[in-house]
Amino acid sequence: MNHKKRELTLSDLSYFLKETLLQKNYMKFDFFHFVGFSGGRIDHELINIGELVNFMKNFNSKTAPRIIIDNKIEFFAKGINETFVEGIFSI
């Protein structure tokens, strides 16, 4: 992809979600795994989580893609969702 970020107020993740995924035909994919978006600076991690929460508000559980960050955090859209968790977890 060769896109130029127009707004400096958008994070790189926000730009990708809003300007690429929602505007292009990439939503035919049902799974996105983002690597390197957690475990660094906590303020950046919280911003990334917030961006993905806002992004998932565009969907319901039947139309939402599966989004996972660094094999640690999974995002769900509103509605009835199913997942399999092995080991200890919290909600």
C-alpha cells in the first residue's frame, strides 16, 4: 500500500483502520492479527486499544472481523460471540 496519511491527528493504527480497511475492499477478510501493538509504552497501548474498540463499533457480531493484538487481546463486536480460551483468563 502506498497511502499518505493526511491528518496528523490520527495514529498510524487509526489511519489504517479508517482510511484503508473501511474505505477499501479489505473487509472481505474476516481475521486481522496485529503484531507489535502491545507491550511497549502503556500510553501507546491504551490508544491502540481505544482505536480498535471504536473501530469495532462499526460492526455487529455477524459482520465483524476477528481482531487479535499480539496473541494477547481479542476484540469482539456487540452481540453474541463465541471464543475458546485455554488456561487462565479474565473479562
